[in-house]
Amino acid sequence: MPIPTVNPKAQNLALKDELSAAVQSVLDSGSFVLGPNGAVLEAEVSAVCEANYGVAVNSGTDALVIALAAVGVGPGDEVITTPFTFVATTEAIMIVGGKPVYADIDPSDFNLDPAQVERKITAKTRAILPVHLYGQCADATRLGEIASRHGLKVVYDGAQAIGSAHRRRGIGAYGDASTLSFYPTKNLGGCGDGGMVLTNSEEVFRLARSLRFHGQGDIGRDSTYAYEHVGYCSRLDEFQAAVLRVKLNHIREWNEARRSIAGRYIEALTGLPLQLPVPLSENYHIYHQFTIRYGKRNELAAKLAERGIGSKVFYPSPLHLEYAYKPLGYKQGDFPEAERAAAEVLSLPMFPELASEDVDTVIAAVRESVLELEP
């Protein structure tokens, strides 16, 4: 059978009885929106990520939008971010009226290069939006120092990084807010969309909680139909919360399984003419993706497919070259490291249920394919 890049079905089958019981309990309760499972999930995920507060919302993208709004990003504000990631970061900045300002990446870990970030700061800069890409934390220490010197907010996109750590602290410990995605293929994935805003600020927490439910708040009268802000409709439903609570019990073992698989890949593929992920010593890398770089990426992907090995490109085009964002005024060559990465990256099969013999098969296929491609 072909070996897929990701396989959420295998995870759900392994937890079938627990998940079925959790879903049935929600049906029996009659509480489907902003119920007890969502409230407990917020507390449990916050603890895992070392944040004081969590606000569950209906997607990782909404988590970004609400987090940016909650820290005060609005029309005309510049937000420095990466062009090498999923579109949600840029999209969220523009939804709240801000202007994305790109900085190039560090080619060693694909994350925002702090030195490049500092060069992009202007009088209009309001915030920095780094991404913990592929499960490896951005340099939160240096980015935090830069933000502090310039009086900027920091919102981290941790969609791929639940359970990861920087200098032995979870991602929720850094910045003014962090966001998570519970999309089914994430390290903690639901059976549909979902997301969360994490923060250590009571002010950001209260505003994010209000914004997710139409700006509802207590302004001196019955709060059911009292609105303090222009908000959104972004509430995580109880079915997803119940499913995620079942899965959260396994997140540490799943992340360790990913790290073990990554270790085997690195050991077996070292010496080939390709760039392997570099797990930085100050980070606890949870390998949402195991992403290599190779100059003949497309040819390698084709040869792996011939051998029944799945692979994916995350991401084939940097955002500054996408049609929708041409009005931002960027051009080819503006961010050479991001552009080179987009031309070379390839993600190999990576999920906790990947069998040991399948890991061996992937390794053999990569070695054979690369050797065929090299003169």
C-alpha cells in the first residue's frame, strides 16, 4: 500500500471507541456551542502551552484575526511577518485592516530572521507576526528583545507547534498572544476546523473572548444582547472540543513519536546531497513536518511517487509573489531565501502512527531516488 504524507484516519481509527463516546456524550448533553468541553479544553491546552488563558475559536485563521485585533492591530498598522508560510498569516493581517510587511527567513530553519525583521521596522509598525514553522519555534528570545526595544506587539502563529518549546518554555509563554490550529492534519487535529488564541494578558483574553462572540460583553446590563465591540462569530463547537480533549491526552506521546521518526530519518539520510532539518539546541522540535531541501525537488517527488511514497510541498510559492498580494508591491528577488526555499522544500511522510517498517521503506526510497538523480 502507498505510504501517505499524513494519515489522520489511522489516528481516528485507533481512538474510535473514545471518540465515539465523546461525541455521543455531546449529543446526549444538548449543549453544542460554548459548552463545558470547550471551557475545559481552553484550560487544558493553555496548560500544555504554558499560557494563562485560552480562547477557543472555529479555525486557526480566525485565531490569528482575533489575536491581532485583540492586541490592537487595526487599519493602517504595519505587521512584519514571513512570506514563507501558509496564507492565513498575511490574510489575517489584511482582514483587520493592517498591512503585511515581509522579512526574509533564516535558511537553516525556515523561520523569520530576526536581523531582517529589525530592518523592516518603521514608525507605522505595530506588531510582529512570526510563525513556528514545521513545528520548530522561531527565535522568540531575539524577536521578543526587538519588540521590547521598539514597543511592538508580538503574535506568534503556532498552528504547527502545539507542544513545542523554546528554551524549555512552551509557545504560550512568549509574546502578547499565540495562536493554534486544530485542522485535522495538525499535531493536535480535530474532525473539522478549530483554533485557539493563547495569551498571558487578561486584557487580551477578555477582548478575544468578546470578539469571538459578536463583541458581546457586560456593559452594565444583561450581557446576552450587550455589545462592546464589533466582533465575529467564531465559536468552537462542542463536538470538536470533545474530540480534541480525547486527543490531547496523547499529544506528548505523539510528539515524541514524531521526534523518534525524525531522528531515524536524520541518521539514515545524513551524507546524501540534500539539506535535512536542523533541530536547534534551544528548541524542542515536534516535527509537524519533516522537510528536506533538494535542488531537484520535483524530480525527487516524482521518483518517490513511483515507489509509492507520498510527499508534499509546503509551500510552493512565497506569499509576496501570489496574485492576491501583488498590490503590496513586492517582486521576484525581494526575498531570496524564501524564494529558494519554495523551490527546494519537500516534506516526507510524518505522523505518529507511521510504522517502523514504513519508516525503513521511506528511507530506502529516498536514498535510491537521490542516488538515481545524482550523476
